[in-house]
Amino acid sequence: MSGKVIIRLDTTKYASPTQKDLDEAKAYIRERNNYAALLEGHILEILRNAAREITEICYKYNIDPVKFELSSNQQMYAEVTAVMDRIFDEIMNYIQEYSLMAADEEEVKNMLLQYIMSLGRQNRNLNDTLEDYMWRYLYDVEALIASMRIADVPVSEAMTKIATALLSVYTTPEVKAAFKVPGVEAMYLKSKGIHYHRGTHIASVGLSNSGAVNVINMAKITLAMAWWRKQSMDFANQGAVGYYQLRGSTYPCATCDGEVGFHRGGIEDAPYPHPHCCCYRVPIFRKEDIESFE
């Protein structure tokens, strides 16, 4: 975290945060990010294991690699979607588990659970958002499987390569080669790696073209929002009138820069943090409240 702290505050009205406030705020974000790293590791392992499993399933079926797509065979598709249903539940459970570690009391955990389940992109909730990103992940795997089969890669080698390639699908040599093959049917080979919302032809804007990255980032953002909501509740219970946000790192980020400063009230109108955000928040109290308490 950046060492230099500059706080611009009307000290005739508000008490400046103490060093203890700053230290506690930094410790809170470090703890949150430690849990985010654990969450990322669990999800990546689930996605990689599932990619291996799906690859092994699809290699059992004798389908023309150029024409290969997940809907090519009804039984194959049923086996694949069973894997997807299982890992959807596993990932959702991990998101909830690590998000709710912000709280100890069951009543607060229940409030946070309701909150995070309402979160999502484009007016959707968490369940719908995760489902969308999981489908994009699945069709990344479809593109990888088709590419490996076009390149005549054996199943055991393909399982390893596909699991390894999940975070950079469309720079994989076999995928780049498959882009040039006429008549490929896999969805994201046809679109040259551009993701589309399922059932539409509208290209996604501003998202990674790796479904696995999207799943992981969404999970980490959800966790961050839960921890910030819990912190905001704590500030309110302490009698704070708002919080002061500070940069916790030095890398360029317009979103973080724009949020630095004093915010009255809670976090209801704050933008989504990015997945690697290290910004930290300290409670701000009215000076008269501090003086009367002393």
C-alpha cells in the first residue's frame, strides 16, 4: 500500500483520522484481499478441473473437429451440462462463504447474503450474472476443444493444454490456427474470440475475452462489495458521518483516483470496485461528537 497519506478535510467540522484508524483500515483491506486470493485459487481450480473433465467427455464422441460444437450430440451435451450445473453450485458456495467471512454474527451474515445475491451486471442479480459468465467460460472450452481436435492433439495432452489456457484462450497457438480454418462451428472460433451474451448477437464491451477471468473477477468484486458493506455498517454503528477513501496502491486507476476523498454517508452509491482494488476507507466523525465524547 502506498506510504504517503494526504487527507483533505474541513477540520473545523470533522476530526482527522488517527494513525490507529489508518492502520486498522489497511489491515481490513489486507485481510479482505487475502480471502479474495483464496477465493480466486478455489475457483480457478474448479474451472480447470471442469475443463479437463469436459474435454475428456467430448473426446469420447466421434465428431468432425471442424464441425464440432457442444450441441453436436445430445448425450454429450447432457454430460457437459451436468458438469456445469455441479461447478456452478460449487463456485456460488465459495463466493458466499468468503464474502460472508466479513461478519461473525448470523444476523449480519444473513443481511450480507441478501445484499450480495442482489448484485449483478446490467440489472441482473448475482445468480444470473454468474450463469452468464459460466456460459462464456463453457464456450471458451468448446473453442479450445475444437482447436485441439483440429490440430489432432491427443486427449491427455489436450486436457492439460486446455486447463492451462483458460486465462488466455485466444492467444493459444491451436486456437489462433483454428481461426483460419474455413467452416468452423464452435461459437467463439466463428466470432474470433469475441464474446457474445448468450442468445444474442451483441458483442460484450469492456470485458475480458476469457470467461474464466470474468468468473473470477466477478467473484472477487462481489466479495469486496460485501466487505465494504460490512465496514460501512460498522462505521455507522460507531457514529461516523461518512468515510474517507485513500489509494492503497500506486498503479494508475482512474476509478480509484476518482473515489479518493471524503464521502458522506455509506456506500450505496459507490461504483463497483475493480477486482484488484486496494483502496481503504477510514471513518470520519464530526469534531463536536469527538470532543463531547472526550
